[in-house]
Amino acid sequence: MQIERLQNFIKAYEKAYKVEFDSSFKGKISALCKELDEPFMHLSPRLKTLLHDLQNSLDRNIQVGIIGQFSSGKSSLLNLILKRPCLPTGAVPVTFKPTFLHYGKEYFLRVEFNDGSDLITHLEELENYTDQRKSIKEAKKLHIYAPVPLLSKLTLVDTPGLNANENDSLTTFGELENLHSVIWLSLIDNAGKKSEEDAIRANLELLGDSSLCILNQKDKVSPEELERVLNYAKGVFSGYFKDVIALSCKEAAQGQLEKSNLPALIKHLQGLNLDQIKQNFVRKKMHKYCQSLQEENQIFIGAFELLEEKFTNYEGYLGQHFEAILHKSTLLGHEILTQLKGIAGRISTELFGHIKEKECAFYRKAKGLFQKNLYQKYPYKAPFISGDDAFLALFYHSELLRKEFQKIKRDFENSFENLKQDLRAGFERLQREILLFKARFSNIQKDSPLQSEANFAHLRAFASASEEHFLRDFENALLKSTLELELFFEKLKSKTLSNYENAAKLSLAFFERKMNESRALYELDSTEFALFTPQKTELDERLLSELCVYEFENFLINKPLINKIIKNLLEKNLSLCAQKKSLIATKRDEIQKRVSRVLDIEKKVECL
């Protein structure tokens, strides 16, 4: 069953994506479009539609746009080509919708509406859809069909006049996207104005090598003035158009065709290399789409490179930051050990000051004939520690030692808190950088319909989950190390700072027992055994032992546990940085795969 499902999936995939094309230009373009539309590219629906339309454009007429300022004579010129006054002309901007002129066996009008519907009607109804003063159903595009042989090979597009109003200008330049070639119409007494050149330059890549500039109303100037204007216009526009010619719609309407120079325009249109224009148009479009995809990919690559740079910088920061923390922790270890030894020394000094002597005696049977059944007294002075007095002096009658211990305890607590804060500061630095990344990319939106919403949504989701992807592991490592430090500090407090009274009691009990044992042995045989008197060094050693100083000396100096915890955290952080950079590299490689695919397609387009 599973094998059958897999086979069905492979067949479905091959049917959808493994399509063979012929060796014609269209076949090659179709193959490239299919390559561009691989699933991992996540193309936008708009771009998929454009690629489909681009392939179909090779089977349709080319579109030649008539563009010019308001009242430059565009409609008059097209009426001459249509051989009938189909398009309205006037002193107010009337042509406010892109109008397409097609070949038809008879004259008629087709209207496309914004709601997706259309209507076929008589040409006389055109005014209802082109006069801005009329209130009718909103039209999107107008299509005029006429029995003009020229239109069987190309489609002319009448566009709203530039500078008529902002909406019409936007409509004009939006329609430029679909034009294969352009007839730029300018009034002869305004030819070469900077505003026109700026508009041309803004859409230069769409004009094509076959575009033509026409200077209308040549009948208004003398032959000498006409020659001067033409030379000037050619100097300005030669870099944009294949040629610049002068024309008079008025003379053509009066039947003076040769004098009007209208045949020169017709000859230009009839002489267009249609296949070459279509192919150049498709190449330019493919290049534009590829450029759009590369710009999109660069956004994503830039995002992941920025993220990778943050971790590279963080790795460098960690080395310096943890070196400073290790230095502090080493000093802290020595400071703690010094304080512990100081505590032991202070207690032992107090205890040593309470070692005194007292009068003692023991009795033995007297020796001698006349001393039978008599006992002889042997007095001696025995050392002793007044435990109660020493303890009272140390911990009850004087607040000085207690306050000193409390201060040491607070100092240790502050030192450990500062140490934990230093470790926390390292994490917070990364946290700030990741949150900045999240803020920048979690709401990023595409700015072109050609861009892939799926790719942007993926980046948004990835950035929104930045804390989970890039902070959670670091925070867990920090919490683990912080807990280990707290456990060590609690152990230190319980065995030393909170245990000094008990350590003093145990030390007192130890030496009292030892002195009592020595007295008992001394009284048994004073010649064999001596009385025990604790030395200051012995008191020191005992206190150090009871306070676990030697145990902590190993953890603080010989094999410093604090440093070990810090080094482990550093190693964990560096390991996590490597893991996160690997994750970023994987994401970047996914994008680079799309970049490579687009680059490959661009090269293939150039070779067509």
C-alpha cells in the first residue's frame, strides 16, 4: 500500500513538473518558466500568472502604446489609423481608460468592467465609457475592433494623457508594463521638455529598441524651424528611441497624407520585426522577474547574515566576558578562603584566651610502716577551658563577632549575586540582539506582488520564534549554572557561615575531653603521662577542620568549583553558538538554492 502511494505521488509530481518542451523559443521559455516554478521556489500567485501570460504573449499580437501629454493628439492620430473618428477628442481629458485597438471584420466595442464582466456593443457607445463627466458603470479597459489590416499583426493601445490628472498618469505607466513598443507623441512646440525626458527615463527599460518619438502639429512651424526642432529633439531623444519624426494629424485629416508624414509612421509599424520584438520583450520580462526574485532573496539572505553576524560577534564577546568573570571568581575564591581562615583564627584566639589553670589533687596510698591505710595527697595545677565563659564571651556578651560574621555573610552573598549577574549580563546581551532581530523581521511584509507571500510568512514565523530558536537553550544553560552556584553557596553557608557557633562548641568539647583524658592518665601515673595543654596552632587547626575550611580550600583554590561551573557555561555557550550558526546556515542554504536557480535561469535567458 505504501509503495503504491509513493508511486502515485511520483507520477503526480512528474505530471505536474516533469513536462517536456520543444526546441522553439516558446518551448525554451516555457521550460525556463517551469524551472522557475519549482515547489521550493514558492512563487507568488501573481508571478505565476505573469509567467503564464508571458508564454502566451508569444502567440498574440504585440502591443504598441501611444503615449503623450494631455491633448497631444493621441486620439486624433489613432482615428487616422482607424480611418474613422472612433475615439473622442476634446479640450477636456476624455480618454481615461486604456483603450486597445484590435483587428476585426467590422467595427464594434468590447468593454471590460472592474467586476470582471464585459459587454460587446456599438462604437457609438464609447463616449459613455470615456467621458469623465458621464456617470456609468466603472470600466477597466476598452477594446475597439476595426477592419484595419495593420491591426492584424499588432495591437495599438491608447493611454490616458500624462499630466491630465494623477490617476490617469498612474494608469498610463501601469499599462506600460505590458507594452512591447511605444509611440511617444509630443507637441512640436514642447518637444524635448525636461518633464517628458524624466518620464521617458523612468520607464526606459520598457520602451524597447523599436519605440518611436513623434512630434505632432508640424504644420505650425516653418520648414526651417521644423529642421531645427527635429535636430534638437533627436539630440535629446536619440538615446531613447529608434527614430524621431514629425507629423501633422491636421494635414492627414485633410487628405494631405504625404505632406502629413503619416505614411512614415505606418511604414514604421508595418516594418516592425514582430518575432524579434516579442522575444526581446519576453527576455526583458524574464530578466525583470528574476531581478525581483533576487531582490527578495537578498532580503532573506541579509536577514540570516545579520543573524549569523550577531552570533559571530557574540562568540568574540564571550571570550572576553568570561575571562573577566573567571578572574573575578578566582579572586573571590581566595577571598572566601581568607575570610574562613580569619573566622577560624578569631574563634581560636578567643578560646585560647580562656585556657586557664586550676588547683587539682589526687590521692594514693601512703608508703611506710606507720602509714598503713593512709592516703597521701598530691596537689597539681591542671589546665582547663572555661567553655561556658568562652562561649558567652564569644557569642552572647559581645555583639562584635556576631556582627562581623553577619557582614562576612552579606559580603559573600553580594559577591555571589554579582557573579550571577555577570553571567546573566552575558545572556542579556544576546537576548537584546535576538529581540532586535525579532522586532525587525517578525512583521516584515512584501512590497511587491511579485514577491512570495509564502517566503515572507516563513521569515515572519521564523523571526517570531526567535526566542525559542536562539534564546531558550542559552537561558537553560544559564539557569543550570546559576543553580550550581547557588547550591555551592548554600553548602558554604551551611557548613561555615551558619555553623561557626557549632564549630566553636565542637572544638571546645574536643579539647575539654582531651584535657580531661590527660588528667585521668596523669593521675594514674604522673611519671608516665603529662597533662595536655592545647596550643594556639592546635586550636587553629581544629577550628579550620570543624569549619570545613580544608574541604572548601580544595573547591576554592586547588580545583576551583566556581571556575569549573563558569568554564562549563562558556563551553556550553560556544557549543550553542556553533549549533545556532549551523541552523542559520541551513536556512541560508535554502535561500541560496533559490538564488542559484534564478542565476541559472538568467544565464539561459541571455543565451536564447
